[in-house]
Amino acid sequence: MNRLVLPLGEPARRCFDVVIVDMLHTDTIHIDPPFRERLAAARLDSVPAVLERLGDHLAAWSRTSDTIRCTLDDGASLYVKRYHYPRWKQRIRGFFRGTFCKASRARNEFHTLTLMRDLGIQAVRPVAYGERRTAHFLQSCFLITEAVPDAISLSSFIRRYSDFPESSRVRRARREILLSLARQVRHMHEAGFVHRDLFWRNVLIRSLPDERFEFYFLDASVGKRIRLTTRRQESIVRDVAAMGVLAPDFCSKSDQLRFILEYLNRDELDPVNRAWLRRVQTHSELLRDSELQRLARADAFDPKDNTEDETETPGIADAAEAPLSTLP
């Protein structure tokens, strides 16, 4: 059976594209140049190799997707998120959603994460994406991203953090997390970008020295640029509402208000901002049930229950004595 490897011309100077055509089947992989040799050494430089890879750790799973962690020879880690559409019913549904003529979800997220980083927004680094098509119907696709050392999802972090005994150190850390996150979300919107799926599970948090924290955004396949950056813009309302879905379970009302004031860059709310906040709260309530169900399904993959992390995370009894930079 004949196969043809095709370099895709000019874009190959920036990234490396390979298309393997086998009658009705097409495999495409797109690799960021700095990772080309490293992925080849790890045997992650072809669509079949990525789709068949077992990985070192299963990070997440659903009916149509899974996420695995792979370790490179130099010790760095990558995450590989794969989407599978084995049934023709799923592929036809994707056809009507635009995947037949347009990019796959993985390709969209690769370009969106690249755009975010170009705008100065702190997002995880996209490394590669790939697609497998049958008669041009999308069968599978994947996105490879660089792991952020010592970072976990904000939802996992907060749930773990909430178990620590209340102390001045914990209260100070919670305040710093809220204010830092509010500033980063504000910066993203001021840069003219909306995430449109900005739940805590799609934000990574990493503790820094001097009792500070930094955040990285991920899972931005539906994110987009916006020209209108007013806070009344519906996508901005959804982003802020998604941020507040789990807040009532872990933050006081004062904490939530502090986040909003920092996001708005104001000392107090005027009538216009109060009306805007009511819109946000209404939207947040509509999103809450579905998000709680999703998190419940993901509990099996929570790093809190991962034995690999136990040596890096102080126990609850030691939390009050541990340096803040070691939490979690």
C-alpha cells in the first residue's frame, strides 16, 4: 500500500508538518520546532505512535477523550490529550459541527494557546497536534502540551487547601491567590481575549517564593479574540461567572467580593457594577450543576489521591507549620 510523506511548504519553517496519505486515510502531525528532536527521541513524532502510547500516568478520561502524562529523556513531562470518534455516528455529528471542513478541537486549541502566549497571557505551552481522518471525517485528534512543574489544577488545589486548619497564613495565602488570579483574568480580557471555559479545572496554579502564586490557563479550544472589551460583553460575563461557580464552597462572601473588586480595579461597586455583578451571579448559578457533575466524574484522577504527589505535599497536620511555598 503506497504512502506519501508531504512537507507543507512555507509553514514548515516555523513548525514541522507531516501528512501521510493512505488511500482514504490521512494522518497529519504538526510539531513546534524546539520539540522536534525531543519528540522523535520519545517516539511521539507520528500520529500512530501518539494514539497508541500508554503513557506514564492516566490523568483524565471520558467517553471520547483521555489525557496521559509522558516523561521525556531529559526528565521533562508532557501531557497528551486525545479525542476519539470511533463510530460513524460521532464522525457525522462532527461533520455538522464543522470538523469536516474546519480544524479539529486539538488544532484549534494549539493555535488558541499560541495566540494567548503571543498576547502575553500565561498559558500552557502547546508542543504539537495531530489528526487522523477517514474520507476526511475526523476519527481522532490529539494535543501535546508542556507540563508546568509543580503545578496542579486550581480546583484540586482549592479542595486540598480547604482541608488545612484556618490560620493567618492560610487566610493570607487565600487572599493572595484571589487577588493574583483576578489580576491575571483582567489582563486576559484587557488584551482582548476570552477563554469561554474558564472554570477552576482549566487553570493551573503553582506556588512561588515569598508567598506568591502564578497561574496558567489551559483547555482553551473555544477561546477567541474580541474587539469589544467592555465587561458587558457576554463572553466576559461567562468567564467571570465560571470563575465563581465553586467559589461559594471555598471562599467567604468577603473573599468573593475582594476578587470582583480586584478584577474591576475598583475600591467599591457603583450601581452599574452592581447590576453587572448580578448578571455574573445569575450566569454562575446556571453553570454550577453541570460543573459539579463534571468534577465528580473527574475525582478518580484528582492529584489529591495520587500517591506520586504524597511526598511533595505536606500533610494536613503539618500544614500550619509548613512554608507557604510548599503548599500544596
